[in-house]
Amino acid sequence: MMQLLILLRQNFPLLHLLVAALALAIAPAAAPQNWQPLENDGLRDPASPALKLLQQPAAALSTLPPDTAGNRVRWVKALDDGHINPRTNLRAETKVQTYDKDVLLDLNGSMPVVRFPHRVHTLWLDCSNCHDHIFKKQRGATKISMFNILQGEQCGLCHGAVAFPLTECSRCHSTSRKDAKAELAREAAEAAEAAQAADVSLPKAGAK
Amino acid sequence: MSRFGTGAVVCAKVARWLAAVLFGATLGLATLPANAEYGDVVLNRASEKEGMRPVIFPHWFHRIRFRCKVCHFELGFKMRAGANEVKMNDIIEGRFCGMCHNGEIAWAPENCDLCHSGKRGLPPGIFGGHETNGPGRW
């Protein structure tokens, strides 16, 4: 066995690096304490009869796309990839609304620009959960600050409580300033072009 | 001069990196849960006064089966732990939890112990994450 290892090492000098990388890659997956059993969660009464009946977090969550924070589940990926299909409504008459528009925020801060994706938020939430009492619909009309967010206001109402926590800076601050400015310029140009096209197609008032 | 300048930049970079690492470590320690799963909510405004164990509401279990909007839009749960006054009467009459916990979609309210399963003396609030019903723990 030893001889085989030495032989391998001589022929593949990078093998030990590869093994180390593999071990690192496997280690988090093998870490057993991702989800505490309910009886150890510090909340349930060990004498509660519910403990025998309730689903254990590990049983439900270990089958979903893994994450390093929060519930250790990539909830949006779980939804997008069809691992889960949670109900959108209980009443048949409820209008289920979705909206697909990324909004670039914090254009002049010191961190990378925030890309707020409406799509993934409306997969889970209704427009009225955020508009207009937390965030006005009009761009720039609501001053958003990390101070408020860290206090559990604005984005922090969910992020840091049930949605991925505030330790994951780059998941929101994800877009370089250069790319963001270019994207906004492109959008403005497209909007101007569309407006011009609409203008041309309309018969001019008074023109005969 | 330029060499000195580069040194200062590198120093600043290292300092910033160290600060970030320390900040991250502090966050990690401050948010180490008492083993509660992220987003677990304890409801105990009325439970113990009425002689029942506190209610533990696991967000993780519910969001596998329902999108946030079902409870926070259709059922009218406000999005802040402690902002909802939920009484057993509401539930029995089909409001709040009672919209599903009616023996059809989920277990009926007579299975008291399945929800009222918490340790005595737990304060109401959200666990496993940061506090969101008041100033944070930062």
C-alpha cells in the first residue's frame, strides 16, 4: 500500500494537493451537525409528546440544495430546480402575482452595487408584503441603509430572520459599479429608442 | 516615496482584511443559535398564562410546503415576530393558523401538544437568526 502511494506520488507530484483539496471538499458534507435534532434545539420541552411525531430538520433539509448559512438550504434553488413546490395560495380567488425586473440599488456606495431581483422575491412573496409601506415603488424614493437593515427593518425584516443572513454581503452587493452603470445606460438608451419609435409611429397632431 | 505609498496601501489592505475577518468572526459568535433552527419562532404571550407549553413555529417546515405569501399575505400574518396577536379562538374559527390547521390541510387544533411543544419560560421571539423584533444584537 505504502509502495503504491510512493509510486503514485513520484508519478503524480500534485497528487497530495489533489487529495487535500478532495478532503476539504468532502469535509463540510461529512460534518454531521448541520441540523440539530429537535430534542437538542433548546426550544422544545424534552418531555413534549410532539418530539416523537414532528419531522426532524435533517430529514427534510438534507435532501435540498446545500448552503453554508441560515437553514443551510439554497431555498431559491430548491424552488427553481423543483425540489420543492410550495403552495402559492389557499383561496382559489387569490391573485398570485410575480414580477421579473432586477433593480440596481446603492449606486454610489463603497460596496459593489446591489442587484435586487424581483423574480425570486415574488416567487415567495406578494407585492404588498413590501410595497408601499416598506419600500415605495418609485426608484430612489425610499432611503435604504445598512443601519436600518441591521436593526431588522427594511430588507432586515426577513434577511437575518428567515431569509439568508446579513453575513452574506456579496449575495446582494453583487454587481460591479462599472457593469451597473453600463446596464443603466443601456436601459436608458433602449427606453429613449422605444419612446422615439412610439413618437414616429403616432401621427403628428396638426400635420396634414 | 512611491515605495512608501505602496507599503501604506498594502498595510491598509491587510488592516481592512483583518477587520473584515474579525467582524465576520464576531457575527458568527453572536449569532450562534441555542441550536434552534434558523427562523424558529416562539409564541408565548398567552400560552403559559393559560397553562400550556409555548408554541414553536418552525419556518423551515412551513416554507417547504407553502410560500411566504400564503401566510403573510392571504392569512394576514404581519412580518415581525411578536406583531401578531394570535388566540386559540382565532385558530378554531379558521383564522391565522386555523386556515390550514383544521384537520384537512394540516392537523386540527385539538392536537394541542404538537404546536404547544416548547420549554416553559421561553420568551416570545424569533430564534436561530438575529433578533428582528427590536434592535439587533450587533
